[in-house]
Amino acid sequence: MTGSKNAPDRDPERLVRDYADLVLRVCYTYLRSTADAEDVCQDTLVKLICRDEPFHDPGHERAWVIRVAANACRNLLRDRGAHPAMRLDDAPEPAATQAPGEDALRRRDERVLAAVMALPLPQREAVYLHYYEGYPTREVARIVGATDDAVRQRLSRARASLRDDLKGDYDDFPA
């Protein structure tokens, strides 16, 4: 590793602990492949650990990590020329037994995840960054390299699509 001084805020263990799960989720949102997401996650974390330039604040660090991961995913997708997908049926089942009613909630959550993952990439990334990571639309726009209006339009279209696809899913369950 070159350059990194391993100051307390640049501790590799902290960086991996703080960002591995986030980067993996961002990558899976783009790639829909656990193996590919893990590869890009590892590359992103190596870039983070080896980065010499300091960050302005924790928010800058987090946004940089997401931007680097998203760009790496876009590059991988562009290089392949295809969007590989993983079916939910192929995902491993949870190991813990579930109480009655939890099974219905799990099925609903799987259906929501499938609907979100079926959205076009620009809408999927906007939904993930805004609703799952809690970024305001202005910050999402900065991260993905779009205008604030474009991000709001993507979110609006995604909500409309999800509303149609998931009609009735939330009628029987508390939010």
C-alpha cells in the first residue's frame, strides 16, 4: 500500500467495517449478481484504503465511496454490454425459522425487491440512494452525475411503476 498514513480515521479495518456492507449493497443494486458485487466491492475498498488525499468530512468520504462503487459498476456493465440478473429463487433462503405472518411479510418484501430490481438502472439507482441510503435528491444527482430535476423525474417514474407492479401488496400489512 502506498501513501496511506494509517491515521486513526484512515484505519483500513475501520474503512472496511464502515463501508463494506454499503458498497456491497450499492454494487448489487447495479449488477444484480452477488459475485460481481463482491468483486467490485473489494476493488472499491482497496481504492479507499490506498487513497492518499484526505476527505473533507465523513459525508464527503461516504459520497466518494458510493460514487467510486457506482462508477465501477457502470464500467463493468458497459464492458459486458449486458445486464446480468440473479433470480430471487436462486438466492439462499434465510436460516432462521419464521413466526407465522413473517412468511407473508418475507414474500411481500421479496416481491418489492424484485420490483425494484426490475426497474431501469437510472430509476433503480435513484430509488436505492434516496430511499435506502437516505440521500436527498440533490446529493443523489451529484453522485450519479445527473441534474436534480432528472433525479426527481426518475423517482417519480419509479414510484409510478412500483405502484402499478405492487398494487395491493401493502393493503394487508402495516407499514
